Amino acid sequence: MSQLTLFASEIENSLKWQIFKSTDIGRLYQCIPFEDLAQYFPALPKKGKDRIMNVQGGIALQILKSYLNLSDAKLIARVNTDWSLQLFCGVNFGLHTRIKDQDYVGRWRRWLSSYMNVQALQEILLKHWKEDLSDQQSCLMDATCYESHVRFPTDAKLLWECCEWVFETMFSICKEHSIRKPRSKYKDKKQGYSAYSRRRKKGYKKTQKIKKQLLYLLEKGLGQLTEIIVQCSPEIAQKEKFQMRLGVIYKVLEQQQEIYEKGETAGADRIISLAKPYLRPIVRGKETKRVEFGVKAHMFEIGGLCLIEHLSFNAFNESTRLKSTVRLHQQYIRKKVKMLGADKIYATRENRRWCKANGIITNFVPLGRPKKQEKNAVQSVARKALDKERSTVLEGAFGNQKMHYSLGRVRAKTAKTEILWIAFGVWTAAAMKIARIRENKAAPPQNSTSKAA
């Protein structure tokens, strides 16, 4: 009877696998080289508790998060109850096995981000996808911003967050050591800021007044906190996280005092969030969003796949990335780029000369007065086709990623995990396109003519 049960379970597993391969998520699984990606990362330490998943399962969780567009907790709930997602992660839970840790996806994200190199992993993926790509000698490029999940920054909000952290930390130390709290007007300023934040219209004078009050309160609070730490708990000052947060607050105080006194911005190094001090304002100049807060990404397209060339939390001029993008394209494909499509910001004289010297046809509008009839009609047709493809396919890929692959607002909490979140969202969208290409190739050709009755 036990042999019959074992045989039935094997048949069930094989049937499950056949059903799994025919689904969308199964086709996505077959397009991703999990073993090669897992070999890039170091081996997990053998000591410790038995792990439910290996490195391949951790990578699969990041892909599933982007594909399903779920939170970490909801993704764990789905994996515990859905056998197809378990097969995707390389596990098969029994009746009494499940993931109980709600931070399981987050822990894998933090571990993978500490060893990840975007270009190295992307090159591994391109080796497996290269044969499915058409038009490999055409390169399209553009820049976009993947916004971080952060409240809209204002000077008053940032100053109040710093004051709140300083005084709450100071009060907790006083309570722990049973000492009297130093005198301050924290409660009064808290009521004043609360009344200010509830106002529908915040005038310039009101804003300047509250900023002046918060600057004075923050400077005084930092001095009181330093005295209490020296007297009562010098060990807290040795903690790395505490030192980093305190350093950020001192920098915020310095920047905001300069802004208040001189009426000027703090430059490119301006801090906009206490929780995410690595974020910088990125001016995009769009009608709906003049400024965005997140990662500025320089993207390029190979055969319909949107890939990453450069990621940065600081603003940069994308026209300077043209040469490096073409070189990266040729490194991945091992073929020379013959056609290039880019926005008008890339059409600098230096880029024009470089493309002409390398024999690359571009969609850049020719310099000088418009001619009645161009001498080279082939270049004119190619320029229009490249311009149309760049404005539809590449920019459409950005919208698809942000709408369907959890890149609308990146909810990661550190710079490294935010970059990993973006990278896996981009690669999951590309893998789905490869899955559709392979499905169309495998589909039997349809007869154009029907037999007469």
C-alpha cells in the first residue's frame, strides 16, 4: 500500500509539473536561469537552522514579488497556499510546513542586495536571452525616474521629524536612568506645528515663522541630548545606527539654517528625508511632476528588452551616457551597433561626431537650415522609424514596469535594497517578454487559406 501511495505521489508531482509549465508563471520560470544566477552569489553558511529555501528560492521570491505586485506579507501568504508558487521557488510544502516569518522576503532582499552587481547579473540573463532577440544591432536609450515611497518633502516637515527624533530619544534615556527631563518647549512647539500642518493654505510668513522656531528648538535639543549622553549613557553613542542618524540630523540643521538665512537651496547634496538620507531631488521638468524623488535610471533597449545601463540617486545628464551605453550594448551582444535612437537631449555635437566616426545612424535632426529634400533618403526613413520606436516601445516599457511590476513607488528602506527592487522589476518585465516571444515561436503556424467546403 505504501508503494502505491509513493507511485501516486510521483504521478501527482509529474502532472503538477506539466500543468505548471503550461501556465504563465511556468513559462516565466523557464525563461530565468536560476542556477547561473545563484552561482554568482556566495554559498550560504551551513551553521544555523535548516532553511526552507536556498539561494535560487530567494531569487525566485524577488521575481514573484515583482510579477505579482504584492507586499511581502501577502506574498508569503500566497506562497504558503499556492503549489505553483512553491514550484517556482523550488520547494514543495507539506501539510505541516509553511513560512511563519513575515519578514522572510525582506531578509532575502537584504542578503541578496549586499552581494549584488546589476551589470554582472544582467549579463548572465542576456546570455540566455540573446538567441530570442531580433534587431540586435539597433540601440534605443532614455532616462526615467523610479520614485521612492516617501512623503512629499518640505523644510518644515523635515525639521519637525528631526526635532521629534531628538526629543523622543532624550526622553527615553531620561526615563531609563530615572532622571529629570531637561526644560524645553517641545510640547508647545508640537501643538504649534500641529496647528500649522492642519492649515489648508500655508503662507510664506507662517512657514518662515515655524521654520525659525523649529531651527531654534532642534539646535537646543541637540545640545541637551549631547549632555545627557555624556553624563548617563555614553555607550549609546558607540552604536553605528545612532551615530549615522545623529550625523544626518546635524547635516540637516546646517543645511536648513543656510536655506533660512540666505534664502538659497543647499545644492545637489540636500537631504529631503530623515529615514532615507540618500534620496535627492531630481528635476525632471515634466508638466505634472517637475521634481521626483527616487532613483534616476538610464535605460537602453535591445531587441525589445528594456535593460539597465546606470542607476544613481543623484541627478545626472543622460547625454553623457551615450558612449558607455553603446559600448555596454556591444559587450552584451558581441555585435556592432549600427542604429541608435535617443531623445533630443543626446544630440550634442560631441555625440554626433562620435556616432558619425563609428558609422552609427541616429535619429538626431540634422544641424543647420532644413533642406527641401534630403540627399540620403535611407537615413531619413531610418531616423523617423527610430524616433517612433523610441517614443512608443521604450517609453511604453517604463509605464508597463511602473504599472504592473511594483515600480510605481519603491517601498524598500535602504539604498541597496531599493536598487535590487528596481533591478528585479525591470528583469521580470523583460523575462515576461522573452516568454511571449518563445511562446509565439513554439505556436504552430496558422493557415492563411481555408479549405473549400
